[in-house]
Amino acid sequence: MGVARESATRSGAGPTDAALVVSSRAGEDWAREALFRRHARAVGGLAFRLTGRDADVDDLVQESFMIAFERLDKLDNPQAFSAWLFGIVVRRAHKLLRRRRLLTRLGFRDDELDLEWVAGSNAPPDVVTELKEIYGRIEQLPATLRIPLVLRRVEGLQLADIAEMTGASIATVKRRIAQAEETLGLGEKRER
Amino acid sequence: MNDDRLSKFARPRIDDARLARQWSVISRGRRARSGAWMLAFAAAAVVIACFVTWRLARQTPVVVAARANVTELASDQTGSTLVLADGSHITIGPSSRLLVRETSATETRVELVAGRADFDVKHDPARAFVVVAKGVTVVDTGTRFHVEYTSPTEVRVSVSEGSVRVERAQGAPSSLIAGESWTSGPAPVETAADAGETAEVPHDAGAAPPRADDSFARFSAIADSDPAAAFEVFGVSGYPRAIGRATPKQLFELADAARLSDHPAQAADAFDALRSRHRADPRAGLAALQLARLREDRLHDPAGAEAALRDAIALAPDATLREDAEARRVGVLEKMNDKAGCTEARDAYLAKYPSGIHRAKVEKSCGGR
């Protein structure tokens, strides 16, 4: 599974996310920076895979952390900081994709997805093929279908996690993934 | 596949310098909006470049301001003419102002702010042409018509060719055909500040004037990130009033916030208001479908769901949404034990979508084929 299960402390050392959240709420800037540094790469990776463009990553990372820090007081379970943060990223990405799709449809924005960029140079051939298969056609999907598809097929998240991140029911998530796969002709590889 | 194999190899290059730049922006408490601003300006440019193609027929209207989704135009003392990309003509009267707003692939929306304008609309069934003036909504159904402020609070619509439908937030819509005209009657002075979208609130005599407050601004600011908190901006008791004065966009936000915060009845009310009050809005079809889902899944009202699904099928702007609605309707009719209706709907779906994504499920409905 991907981003949603990033451990709070990869090495087991250092304060937990919950401790950092509590300190951040108390106005400790170091704690905020620690939270940022702990999760920024995962957030950037998720933003990259959702949007498919490196140029969108910085905006999404910055906006997501800004929103998270503004709303930290409302987080019920501080230990769930990362899942909550990734939900924010997904919602911001959804907005960005909708806006981008509208502009593209109007013929204004035509920056092509760089498929060579999506798959890292160290990726095995079968992974490159699969990523290209998905990202090569993903632009035709609306955000409501694209995001569940990426969360499922690229991030490898469970349906329940996707439902929580997107604010939809599990049934809706399943339907959207199926619809996205059908649209992209990926149906034959769909999990049953 | 169901692991994170792909995500491991699809990563951006994030080095320490990049992290430092990101943190610098975050720690200063300022969102990096370069991309967003670029998009906003781009959207404004698109509105101008794609939908408003100037022709120097007589005088060219002046672009007063352009925001993300709104272009404001004004004419001089002799009037102006502009031609939209679809071939429709708008002749703006002397000293008049209008906004081209909320333009999308399925709708052109123009708001007459002052003065008068003649519209010669190239009818496109896939694209609604809507004129709004002081709470009066004129929906083109293929026509040439005129909208005018006869006083600061009164709007007159007259049709010289074809037909239009005139809607207000309250009361039944009126249809006008060539040679007919309609006057709104005096209305209270509008006080709500333009917060990016003008509320289509009723201005009937006796109705309370809209009150300017920042509830919707507060609501919209957090609706995405915290639906439960957004819902509490109005609360259960305040939702009916909020629904009553919301724009189509706000209705959708109200519905989503209620839905996501586990208030299905309020969500259903907001979707219902959107699909019944703003039938020309491109979101109306989706609102009807969402309403049907809520009625079926959360409110246990299959008959109400079925009615909403029929509406969704009629209003749906795209085939995917329509197909979903038609498939769901088969299931609802089955729940209602309407054997004949279910069979008819099932057979219609299978004939219409021989390789539809819901085919397998629909085939098994109503006792199977």
C-alpha cells in the first residue's frame, strides 16, 4: 500500500505524528517543520501521480500543508495526521484537475503529459509499460474517475481508504474505478 | 495489481533544495498561487478569446474587467455589438453593462447589469444560453429576444423570434413566443455584494430583500476541506433558508457538505432545489441523480428516487450520467416491486447500451431475462 500507511517515524525514533501535532497546535514552529519534512516527499509523490505533472507538485504540496496547518485544531485523531493530510491532497488535486480539464477542453492548455517523466529511469520494463498504459490515456478521464483509478491502480490503496479520501461511498468508488477502466480499455486487467 | 509497486517508480524529483523552497513558502504563511493565478488568468483569457469574438460591426464594447470566470463589458453612449464564438449576436444598448459569466462547454451565461441588450441566439441543444437580470432568468430555446431594465428594479423581456423561458426563483416559469413580452414588476433594491456569482434570488414584491452577509463565504472557504464544519455554518435549522437564497453553485456545495457530514435530508433538499429551480444549469442532471441516490440509499424512499431518476435522465448533459441513471432506475423499480416498469426499463437499457458498463447487473434485474 502506498502513501496512507507511511509510518509516523520511519526509524522508530523521534516524536510521533501525534506528539508533533500537539506541539504544532501549541504554536511550535519546529514541530510544523518536522511534520512537513516527514511527509513532504510522500505528499509530493502523491501529488505527482495524481496530476501526472511535476509542475503541479509544488503548488499542491504547499497548498495542502497550508490547509492542514490552518485546520490542525480540527483534527480529531492526531495520530491519523498523514491519512488526513493525504485526504486534503486528494481534494486539492481534484480541484486542480477539474480546472485543468476545463481549460484543456477549451483549447487553452495543451501541455502534454511527459510519459518518460512519470516512470523513473530505474523502473523495470513491466512497470514502465503499465504506467504508460495508464498515464498515456488518463487525460481523457474526468477527475472523479481519474483520482480513484490512480489511488487504486498506482497507489495500490484499498477501496475503503479511497472512499475515505475521496468522500464517496465504497460502492461509488468501485463503480468509478470500473468506469475509468472501461473508458481506458483497462477492464481486462481489473481485479475481481 | 494491488500493491504500491507502481507508486515506488513514479516519483517526482524532490531534493533538499526543493523541500526548502516549499517550506519557505509554507512557513511564511502564504500559499504559492503561481499555478492557480496562471489558470485564473488563463480562464479569463479563454472567456475572452473563445467565447467573445469581437467584430467591429458598429462599436466594440469595452472590457471593463476580466476575472477567472467573468468578463465584464460596457458599451459607450451609442451602443455596441459583439459576436460570440457560436455565432450568436449580442447588441448592447447605450450606456449598458453586462457580464459574460460561468461560461462552460454546456452553457453560456450572460448577466445584464444595467441598460438593455438584444440577443440573437444561435440555438444549440447541447449548449444552453441563459440571460440573467435582477433575479430573472431567461433561458433561450432558439430565438431573438430583448432584455431591458425599464427601471432600476424592473426587467422587461420581449421576444421577436422563436421562444424563451423566463424563470424566477419562486413561481412557475413563463414561456414567451414571438411577439410576446413579460415584465417582472418592481423589485427591492439588491444589497448583496457580488461575491463572484450573483444569487438568483426572487425579487417579487413582498419578498424579503437579500441580506448581505459572509455566511456563504465562510461556508465555501471550508466546504472542501471540512464538510462537517461547513455544514455547521448554517446548521440544520439554517439550511432551508440557505438553500432558499443559494446560487446553483452554492446549492451543490450545500448538498455536498450535508451529504458528507451525514445529513442526507438536507443534502436531498439542496439537490432538489438545484434540479427544480435551475433546470438549465449544467449541474441539474447530476443533482437529480444525487438526489435519487440519497432517496434510495439513505432516505429509503424508492418512489421519490424513481421520480428523481426520471428527471436525471431528462436533464443529464452527458451520456455517462444518463446511462448511470437509467441503470439505477431499473434497480429502483425492482425495489418498488413494479415488475412491468422494471422490465420495460431493463429492456430499454439493454437495447440502448448493448455494451453498457451496467449491463451484467441490469440483465439480472426484474427476475432476469
